[in-house]
Amino acid sequence: GIFMTKHPDRKPAAPSPGSQNDSRTNYLIEQQRLEDAHRAEFVRELIIG
């Protein structure tokens, strides 16, 4: 419960069309997505054991 309540707040805002082609922005969003995926996997391993 503790992890899941914080999770929605961490979702990055959808990039505006103006920054869609900004490679740095896309990179940061991808890094955030990978970080969230790794955290979810880690929490899942903790819960399932």
C-alpha cells in the first residue's frame, strides 16, 4: 500500500508537441520509465519473496 499510493504522483507529465523532438527530454522520460519499471520489479520480488 505504501509504495502504490506514491506511484501515481511520480508519473511524468506527457511531453508537449513542442518538446516531442527534444532528444534530452525523451531520454529523461525513458530513464524515468526504466526507473519505475525496476522499482516495480523490486517491490514485486519483495512481496512475492
